Amino acid sequence: MIRFLKTFYGSDDGAVTVDWVVLCAAIVGLAIAIITGIQTGALTMTGNVGTFFETNFFQGE
């Protein structure tokens, strides 16, 4: 039993797994933040282009 506990205590496999989980979670969170920022900018730009066309080219219709 003591040998098992020494082996368990000295093993770092679980720590490596935790590091990878944290790293992957950070990458996913960063990707979500980037996609949200791009989506917001694209929607704003689309609205601005639509407003530009409505005010400059479709006034007589």
C-alpha cells in the first residue's frame, strides 16, 4: 500500500492532463471571443452599407 501511495504521489500524468485541459479551454474561449468580435463588426458594417445605399441610391423609389 505504501509503495502504491509513493507511486501515485510521484506520478505527474494527472498534472499534464490538467495542463492540457486548461490550455484547450483557453484556446476555445479565445476563439469564441474572436468570432463574437468579428460577427459584431460584420453586422455593424452590413447595416452601415445598407444605410448608405438607402440614402444615396434609393431615394426616388
